Amino acid sequence: MRGFKRGSSLTDGNLSLSIAPALTPKGVEENPLFFSGELANPLVVSGGLLVLADIVSSRYFKYAPVGQKDPILSAQGDRLRAECFSACNGVYARMDLFQSALEGEILYGTTNVDIGNELRKSLLQLRDQDRLKFRIGGDGWRTFHSRQSDDGSALTEMLFQRPVKMPDRWIRALGNTAMLYQKMKYRFHVEGMQAKAFIAMLPPATGKEQAGWLTATKNGVVLKSVKGKNSVYIYGLHRLSALKRIMRHVNAVYFYAPDEAGQMMLEVCMPGANITLGVTAKSYEGYSGEGALLDSLSDPKILEYADRIDDVLNFEPKLDLDGMSKSIGIEKEDMKDAIGFLAVSGKLGFDVRENAFFHRELPDDPDRILGDNPRLLAAKKLMESTTYIEDNIWHVRSGDADYRVIYPVDGRAEDAKCTCSWYLRHQNSRGPCKHILAVKMKKGISYGK
């Protein structure tokens, strides 16, 4: 639990957005400094913060407003990144605020940022002619807000203080999104009035579930019942409704999706800032339920490699994995697995448009990573009852039953097969079963693979 020293507030000429003690290149700092300068377009930033606030306080499956958590803020030298998930964990949101929109130096670090209900009300009162000078530090995000109201009155100070607790499922979800988003591919984009028109057509958060193929036409984006060229499938169009907060500032919208229909992502471009939203295949599904990283986590070598990589990370906005692999002396395939381990610990995110990982620093707890993956814990217990038979065939004793696992000599766990009910239902689409994981770990210890 980390607490704010003061609540976020908006007073006459002073907007203070509070942050918690932060992890920086110097370690944990009680009074961090991330930025001091001026915003060129405060309405873009306030609108982006309101988008995050709407999403983090909404449960889109059987819609209901809920108490919000605090977005994660990372300062990465050339940009500020704020990230969060919806209350149902089915929507990921990120705001990137670039150096081009800021007059001042961006430093380095990661923390939580407070955007409570009272501050949200105050942000709604900002107007076009307002100017903001601000400082992001341990004493808050302090902004000198130059504004004169019609009647000459000033805004009243609004304080809201509360503790910070990073939801455990956010850590799991950050890791899963980082790996799953690598499969996203650019499909199409729209600009200008067509981009604004797309956001205008979005149903409200309380609206009825809508599903279909978002398709680019000469008249803009339409939702169709059949797949078209480069179209993107979405289930739960209402989950994008928070974007209406920034509709007037939008220059373009980029659409991404993997080869198989299901998850999708879009990136909304504004002057000096972008908003990225990713949604799960179904409204009732959350990012934290995937098992995409279990294969990497079961390899005994990965923790050592991850530690070596972690030692050289320094809040980079874009990681050069090839250069890092050469400088550290880790093979590319092992590098990929170690990056997966760092992702599941919350240390790395993935930027789809730049096709690159970025570094954020969250408290590291290897025991929590294992605890978040009960299949991995179960597999460790099964290692003693795992026996090699012949021709890549293994037997795993679990309870009163023996399960037969076929594990290719030079293959990965994703190519293995098992006779258990989990494998018969899912194959390896949700990560390998505990019996395959047990074989992989036993094989790694016995043969150094």
C-alpha cells in the first residue's frame, strides 16, 4: 500500500494532480520529480485523463460504475505514459503525452497518479483559452491555471485524498497484454472528420452489446455483420464510449487486430498525445485470465536471463532487443522468453504502433508471479512423479491417474500433447496444462534444456 501525501485538487490558478512515492533510476523516492513545465493544449490532456478515469471506474459487462483505482504513470524521457484497466479488466487504456506537447524536461520513473472524483469535476470546467503550467512531483501534479471566468470568480479548491493499492490482477493483465499485443497488426485508419464521426457513432457505456466488423468505407467507418477487406471484429462496441471525451481533438484513428477474430485495439491521435484502447474478445472476458506466459515461466534459465536484462533497463520508451541481446550475450530465443518473464512482472509494456517494448518499474515479487499461476505451482509439485518412458513419451502421475505426455525433443511446450481433460478442451490455446509444464521443467533439469 502506498499513499498520497496530498489529494489531487484544482484551485484558483493551481491544478495539483497527486502521485504516490515512485520507483526511479535512483530507487524508491518519497518526493519524486517527473516533469516541470507548461502544456501547449491543456484540454487534450484533461480530456485524456477523463477518458482514463471513465474506463477505470466502469464495469462494461453488465455495466455498472464502481470505485476507481489509480492509473500507472511512467516518465520515460521523451514522453509520459498513463495506463489503466477497466473494473472488469476487459479494456486496457493508455495515454501517451509526448515531449512535443510539453515545454520542459521529462525525467524517469513510475508511480500511481490520483484522478479522484472531485478532480474529474474540476477538469470538466477547463476552457479553450486556459493555459497550464505544471509540475509533476511528490507534492502533486501542480499546475498554474491561468483563467478568468465570465463573472470574475475563481474555482474553489477541491481535495480528495485516498490510499493507493495496485490491484494484483492489473499486474497479471499488464503481462498478458504485453505478450498478446505482439500479435496485433495494422488494418486501416481514418483521419479528420471521418475519425471524429466514428467516435460520434459509438454507443454509450450503458448501451446494448453490439458486435460486428468495423470496416473502412469511402464514407467512413461502419459496423457490418460480415467481414470485409482489412476489417476489425469487435464485441462490445460500447466499451469504446469513453473516447467521446476527446472527440473534438481527434486527428486520426488507427485500427489493429490479430489474424484470428477476437481482440482488437485502436489508437486515437491528437495534437501531442495519443490514446490507445484494447478490448478482449468478449465483454465478460478479462485480460488477467490468460495463460500465454506459462511456457516461458517454467524454464529454469529464464529467471537468470531476466535478472541480467533487468539490470540494464532504464525506463526506455522503446527497447532495442537485438542490440540488448548482443550486448548482454543472450540468444534471441532465450531473450524472448526472458522478456516474457519481465512482462508478467509488470516491468514491460508493448507499443503496437512502434512494435516495441517499453520499460516501466513496478515492485518485483517473484513469489507473486508464481502465485498468480496455479498451474505452474501444480506442475512443480508433479515433477517428482514425472517419468521418461521412450521416444519423447513421458508419464505424469497426478492423483490416482497417469497422464501420457508427448514432448518433442527440440520442441517447445506449445507443441506438446497430453491426455488430460484440460488439453482435450483447450489444447495449448490457454497455455500448457500442468502435466506438460511438469515435463518441461523435469526435462530442463535432467538434460539442461
